[in-house]
Amino acid sequence: GIEGDLMRIVLNNNINNDLEVHFRVKDSSIYAIMVKKEVPMSKINAIRKAIETLSEDEYVELRQWFSERDWKKWDREIEKDSKAGKLDFLVREAFDQKHQGKLKDL
């Protein structure tokens, strides 16, 4: 029908694929209206925008949360590497240094 023909004409001319087509019937006539699509904000941009609205105290709290989260992740990685034997060389190195009398008291 005419709606399909109008849609094909509009969509074929929509090179950037950034338009939506809305149809409206009025007084026995069909109107096609092209509207620019809303581009959804990325999660990161939404988070950045939200962070910018935080008070100083809230921002400090968020930074502390990130820091604690990073340290917990680091602890899990160290534990995993230790169980896998990836850090055994450090233990051997420390014992070698101790036997050679090269360790210093902290």
C-alpha cells in the first residue's frame, strides 16, 4: 500500500539510518514524518553524568568503594596465583636470602 511505498522512499533516503518514520492519517491523506532516532546513552556516559551530580561526600564515598573493590579483586588474584604455585619462586627467594643472611629486619 501507499504507507509501504512511502516508508521505502523515506528509508532508502535515510543514509545514516538515524531516522524513524511516523505515519499520520488526516482528512483521507497519509503523512510521513521523519524523526531523528534518539541514541541511547552508553552505560559509561550515564555513569559519568551521574557521578558529576554527586556531592563531595558522595564522591569520596564512591572513590573509597572503588578502591576497596580493586583491593578485593587484587587479593583474589594473589590468592589464586598462590594456590596455582605462581608465587612459589618468591618464597624460595626469601628462604635463599634468609640462609645467606641477606634479609633485613623491617
